[in-house]
Amino acid sequence: MRLPTRLLRRKADSSKGDYGHIFILAGCARYAGAAVLCAEAIMRSGAGLVTLGIPKSINSAIIKIKPKEVMTLPLPETASGSLSAKAFKKIKDFARKIDLLVIGPGLGRDKSTQSLARKVARNINKPTVIDADGLNALAGHLDLLAKTYNLTPETIILTPHPGEMSRLLGISVNKIQNNRREIANKFVKDYPVTLVLKGHNTIVAEYKDKIYVNKTGNPGMSSAGSGDVLSGMIAAFLGQGLDAFNAAKYGVYLHGLAGDLAAKEKTQISLIASDIIAKIPEAIKKSS
């Protein structure tokens, strides 16, 4: 698959502001690495600026392991070391400076954190990728995706794996896996978003009847952090001007291709999420 010209060619007089400032709400005391993986994948996929919104107590640890190019915004936290609902005002103020949001990698499931995730989704009108614990926060609250809220349908991307999709819909994983295409199609009819139903032959479905079934990728990518890398790649392409469906489609394709390239070198057994990030540049070259 050849990447669109928008991703491959840049104007000579470009600035970092032309390629998206992405704000990631992610991480907690237990899952700090998820935030870093997402941020690094975004930078490797062409975004201009990345800011990590993280619990203040893990800021010093994140600074030691994050890419030097990624900025941080320490935020109020819960007693368990995850983002607190009290962080909303600071997030809202900072969001005026950014182009899009990623909500979810490594957030944790503290009630205050989940409340914050829903409040951000409802009230901050920016293109948004919702992943991981951001999706878990939506379980039982899918009304947030209705057209009456501030988020515009054309710029909401959900990236559930089958377990997260099961929690969103209240049905079994087996039912989802046996009816992946039908369930994806119905979901985007009920909720006008772009859906990335992850797994073997990941499905990208959009409420305007577009669908893409991905053929890249391998079982070695079924390991911790792979989804955080994918949500970052999709966000990067959305920030560079692709519409939601194409950002998701090319993100899924390149994520799988990078995983295939990494597996050839590392083997499927030894493949980890960082290996996928390392192969993003080669995957882009092969798709140019």
C-alpha cells in the first residue's frame, strides 16, 4: 500500500506546527511505559510536537525514559498515582494550544481517572483517539459518542481490542470474534465514529460505510505496548491532516508492516513493542 502524498512530501518552508501538536493523557504509577511508547510512536510517525499529560509523581521517572523531543505536563493525581478529576481545568486550559488528543494508554481504572477521561471527551472539542483505559471509561457511557456532544463524529477514533470491545458492548469476546465485521459495522451505525477493532485482520470501519480489513501484522505483536504504539501512529497521521478513516487505515497498515519487519529480525517470540517503533521508518520507506 502506498502512503498518501500528504504524509510523504513536506513543503520547504514547513514548521513543526504544520504537523500537529498532540496531547496524550496517559500513564499512571503502574503503567508509565505505555505513555512513553505512545509518545515515541507519535514522534516516529511524523508529528510536529508531542506533550504527555501525566500524573505529577511519575514526571521525573518519565523524563529519564521518554524521547528527548517529547514534552511533559505534570497533572494532579489520585492517591494511587493516576490522573485525578481535579486535573480537568489544567487540561482544558492547555488544550487550547494543541491540535488533537489521545486518551487512554496506561491511564488505569481509578474512578476519578475514569471520570476525568469522560469529562475530557465530552467537553474538549478536538480530534480524539481513545484507547485502552480511555475505552474502559466509556463502558456504560456510550452516550458520549452521540452527535449532541461537542466531539465531531469525523474526528473520533476508537481503538479497542476484543476484550475492550466486549466491555463497551456488554457481550462476550467469543461473540465479537465470531462476528467481527458485522459488529464493527453495527457499532459505527449506532455511534458515528471511526472504529479500529484490533486483532488478526484488524478492521477499520467508519460511519459513512467505509471499511478496511488489514492484512499486515503477525502474532508476535500480541504483547504489552503494541496497542499503545498503534494509537500513537494513528494520532500522528490524524495530526498531519488525514481524515479519521485514512489515519486509522494507514496507521494500522504501517503498524502491522513494522511488526512484520521487526519479526524477521527479532523473531515473533522475541518481538516487543519497542521493536515495532524501531521499524516504523523502514515501513514508511517501503510504502513510499
